[in-house]
Amino acid sequence: MRAAGSTIVVCANLAWNLVNFRSGLIEALRDKGSTIIAAAPPDPEMQRRLEAMGCVFEPVAIDAAGISPWRDLGTIRSMSALIRKHRPAAWLSWTIKPNTYGAFIAARHGVPAFPNVSGLGTAFIRRSPLTLLAKSLYRTGFRRAPIVFFQNPADRDLFVGQRLVRAEQVRLLPGSGIDTDYFACRSGARPGPRRFLMLSRLVADKGVREYVAAARSIRTRWPDARFRLVGPADVANRTAIPREELEGWIAEGAIEYSEPLGDVRPAIEAADFVVLPSYREGMSRVLLEAAAMGRPIVTTDVPGCRDIVTDGVNGYLCEARSAAALTHAIERAALTGDGEWLAMAKAGRAKVESGFSRERVNALYLDALAEEGVLPAG
């Protein structure tokens, strides 16, 4: 049994991920007396923010989208050195390489690992030889992990069904946990109608091209409709949207584009509906933030999206990979009356409060760590 005051490593392929998605968990672990080692690729700004949160930052070279065995060997060596240096009581991770390499290395050093499969990514969305490699990495990496977290039942069932993880290992989390005070519904009033917002990395698997095609179609019927796209371009992903394609969309006036925002709340608040035509999610944080702020949603009927939206209750669902289906769903949104919109807004907020709050997710993590002796019970 490990006592309070244990050292815990939290690792992801971007320090930004730890700052923006795991800060509540880090705070909860520190409140339990743990020392937190934040491991991620170098990022001076995010390092400062993690250190301000009370973490010790350790740079780890992780090529998030690359498949170079030499670079990955460097990642493995770096993770191994980190574990030997700090002798942590637990390894908590998100994203594929911290999950698979990290869990495997932690087990070799006698450290329990608690990977979180927060999404399956391109390797599972687009079947290829890379899919077989990813499955092999998951199967090997997770073999000795005491608990593996999933964020939706479909991902959990897929991994169990394909024997990538054992049924007794798995736990289900309702996403990454939303701070419902920070993402508050500050106004019950509806913004101007037909103001659509998509917050996403600019990759094809998020349905960006379908969003642009739907925008073109909708604007022929409602010329005043606005379609805003906010998110990073030139990302490290095999389905990244080329910069010249994005510039063409902007030039023709199909969308309004903004680089990533430090605070997405004003953009969400100005939107009538938030749109995410993703091909698959773990549990879409964007949609949870939108629902928490009382914004109805248009999204696809896929894992990690349909878990958040009930069609006609707090948004509209449509078929994935179909610009025509998305266009029809956005037309439904455009025709939504104020009374129905307000009911959807309230239903979305209530759903996040009851099932997806940061407090609920943190409690599930702390219980799991206490069960495995990393933290004291209670």
C-alpha cells in the first residue's frame, strides 16, 4: 500500500493537452498530497503554466503522428529514464504513444499504469497497415495495466472484442470532465439565428470538408447564414487539410476562419448551433463545452458524439461522411423556433451537469487509484 504523498506521472503527446484537459485532475491529485510530474514534448509556454499549477515538468520527445522507429526508440528511452529518475507510484496517460509505450515501460519498472483511450484516431477510422500496428501496440502496452479507461462504450467494446484489453481491466469515464462553472450558460437569450460554429483541428476526419460543403449549400437558401471555423491548421495528421485548400474556402466566402482561441467561450456564446461532423470521437470535449454553455448541437451519429446528443432533444444527429446528411441536419437547425431552441439549450446544460462534470470524472479517477493502492482510501 502506497501512502499519500506519492509521485504520479501524467503524460500526453502535447503539454497543451495536460493544461487544457487535465488541470482539474492534476488539482485533485495534488489535493491528495501527490507530487505531479508532467511529461510531454517541450513547450515553454505550457511548461510555465504546468509549473504554475504545481507540477514538475519533464520534457519527453514524442512524435505524435510519426512512425519512425528511431524517433520512437528515443521516446521509449526518454520515458524509461524519467521513470527511473522519479520512481513514481503511478503512470497516467492519454494519447497513443504515452498510453502504449508508457504503459509497457511503466510495467517493466513495476509501476502501475492507468492509460486513458480518449479517442481512436486515424488509425482506426481509416483502416490500413497502420491499424494493425496500432492494435499490436495497444495489446502489448495494455497487457499489464491494472485499469484502462475508455470514454465511450463503443471504444471499450471494440477493444474487448478484439482482445486488445481484458474485460476486467476496463473502466468507463464520461469524457475528460467539464468545469461547469467555467463553461457556464451566461445568457439564456438566443443569438441571431443561423450562426454556426465548428471548433476543430483542420483534419478531414473531423468532417471539415463536409462542413464547408454544407455551408455552401445552406447559404444558397439563407445568404445571411454564417459559418465560422476555428482551429489549428497545418497539424501533424495524415488527413490534415492543406493550407491552400483552407485559403480557397476563405477566398470564396464559404466560411469565416479563425486561428485557435485562448478562450473559446465568446465564440460558443455567439453561436446559434455548434457543429461537429466528426467520423468518430472518444467523447467530444467541444460538444460538452457547447452543451454546458447552453448551445444546441449538430453532430454525427457516431461514438463520442451521439453519447452527448439526443436527436431533437439537445441537437440534431446525422450520418457521418455525408455532406448531404449534414446539410439536412443544419437545415433543421436553421428552421428551429426560439422556444424549441431554448428547450434544447436547457436540456444540453442539464445533461452535462448530471453526467459529464469534472467532479464526477475526478472522483472516478481517485477511486480507481485508491483501489490500486496508489492513493489512500477515502
